Amino acid sequence: MSAEGRPERITGSGTIIHEAGFILTNAHVLGSDKNMMQIHGGGSYPRQLVVGYSQYDLGIIKIDADEPLKAMK
């Protein structure tokens, strides 16, 4: 919640790097207490941290989508 009592929306970016739901993102996104990730053109999914490298501001998360995702080539 924001200081005004409104729900907060945290936005970020990431790239799907494997159809099984692995997403490359910024490490500072991993520090959010939000456990759900919404993907463009899709739904919201629980996210799991795979690895984070704060010194490079990179991280990998995993979502469990209902079907294979379109990964970057």
C-alpha cells in the first residue's frame, strides 16, 4: 500500500529466455515483496527466485505458466 492507502503497482521489465518460464530481469526487481508476476499478453503467475547478482543488477526468476512461453531467440 502507498502512503495514501492505495494499492501499489510495481512495474519492471524482463525477457523470457526459456519456454519453461525462465525470465532474465534486473536484480533490484527481485527485492520486491510481490510474489506474482504479470506477463504481457498473458496472466499473472507466482514467481520463484532462481539466482540474483546484485553487483551486476541481473537476476533470473521462474514462473509456472500453464503452457510454454514464447522465448527470445
